[in-house]
Amino acid sequence: MVKEDTSTEQDTGNSWVWTMTENVRSHLIQRESSSLNTLLFIYLILVVLLLLSSGYIGLRIVALEEQLTSLGALPEFSLQSGYKDT
């Protein structure tokens, strides 16, 4: 009888430890998922900012080239001259 009580107490202790372990594990997984989602969101924002800034820089370069061409400073880049043979 004493043996059965001890095994029941061990089972209860083991199940309590197992339940706490599962709870901690689920909270850690949720935190990892949450931090991973946050990291992916920050990465996505950085990629969008990079694309926007690259587009802006490209448009500024085109505008500056057009200004230089209209001033006659870059005759080799004008559209009328075509390609040069080397």
C-alpha cells in the first residue's frame, strides 16, 4: 500500500513537472514566433525603404542627366546622337 501511494505521488509530481514544462515550452515558442514576426516585419520595412530610396535616386539621376543634356554639357548622352562606334 505504501508503494502504491509513493508511485501515485511520483506520478502526480511527474505530471505536474511535465505540465509546467509544456507551459514554459509553449510560452517560449510563442515568444520566438512573436520575435520572428517582429524581425520579419522590420526586414520588410527595410526592403521597402531600400526600394523607395533606390527609385528616388534613379529618378534624380535621370532628371540631372536631362538637365545637363539640355545645357549641352553632355552631348554624348543626348538621345539624338545615337550610339558611338568604337
